[in-house]
Amino acid sequence: MKTPFFFALLAALLACGGASAAPEGADFLPQLVTTRLGVTNATFSCNARNAGDCHYLLLYSLCQEKFLDDGQKERSCRYKEATPRFQLAPGEHKTVTALVSDFLYATKVGSAPTVEECVRAPLRR
């Protein structure tokens, strides 16, 4: 059964151009994502053939909103790593458990993504 997060992930991937930015043969989407009571487990893999290791950065946001004197709403966010950065060699898999349910991530082949890259063009679970 297709779930809402699957469609959100697909929309985010298409919106940020992740599919076209990936080297040929790269697969950055989590293989399996489950969420129960606000906690998420995700399995990542690296299918970047002959292009180097896949480097992952997973973040979650801490956002606050407030109303200004003129009635406008202001939102400010800070980002924290949801898990230590990791990399996978082609063919490797890794399951990350106990993630916040609204994590976002970025991945690059050959070098580590930056927080700015992840925030600017995130891949959402």
C-alpha cells in the first residue's frame, strides 16, 4: 500500500531535482521507512556503481513561529543532526532507528553533503 509519506518523498525528490542530480545508477531513496508513534526507522543503501561511496546527512528542524506587531508571522528554524553522518560503499545497507518522524536528509556520492545543501534541497522521507 502506498502511504502519504511515499508521495511526499516522491514530490520532494522531483521538486529538488534529486533524480537528475544523481550519478547514473545512484539510488538515494530509503529502501524501507516505517513510522510508529512519531518514531521512524529507515533503511538506506548505496547503489552508486563505480562512482564512490554515498555520504548521508540526516537532519531535523527546531522551528519557532511568532506574530510580529504588524500581524505578519515570522518563522525561524535551527537544524540539528538526527544521527551522526555516515557513508556507505556501493552495495552496502544501513538501518537507522529512532529517528524523529519528520527528518530530512541529503546525500552525495564521493563527498559529504553540507547542512546548507540539505536544508536548501532536502530529500524528505
